[in-house]
Amino acid sequence: MQAEQLKDLVVTALEDIKAQDVSVIDVRDRTSVTDFMVLASGTSSRHVKSLADSVVSEAKDQGVRANNVEGEGGSDWILVDLGDVVVHVMMPATREFYDLERFWRDVPDLGAAGHE
């Protein structure tokens, strides 16, 4: 699966179960680690886990296995590494505190509209 398709699949999986403030950042020209970073917020630790599980499940259904999932045990931040797409699902306060978007401020934020 191409990186663009995987990014779109991730955004759809997040939106399908009501992720908040979905942000897509294209980092292809900035790092060799991944092509896209997707950030999303959940309304509770349970919602954060459900969002991450949805991403892993939808990717698996399309033949993409997560390289790693960190923070699953009732965490306020779960990271799903799908290779070409790295997904950060967080509680709003955690997301605000770590402000990952600041590292990529000069990189275009595709927002949820960045998928088709």
C-alpha cells in the first residue's frame, strides 16, 4: 500500500469513531523515518485506545501490520507505527503539553482534508 493510501486509511479509521482535531503532517522532505505523521485527540483514555485499535485493525485488514504500538495500557498517548505513517493518538491535555506540531511548524499541515 502506498503512503498516501495508508494515510487516507488512517484518517478514515480515526474519523469513523469520532477522533477530534485530526492533523496530517507531510514530513517526507524532513525525515527518512516516515512519510506522514497523523495526530488525533480522544475524549477519554478508553476513546484513545479505541482510536488506536481502529487504526491497527483497519490497516491489518488491508495487509499492513503495525511495526510497533506504544502506550496501550490505559495511556493518555498511544503511538502506532505503520512505517510510512506514524499515528499519535492523545488526550487533548497531553497533546497540548507535548505540542508535537511545533516541531513541524514550517511543514504544511494537511489537516483532515489532506486525505481524499
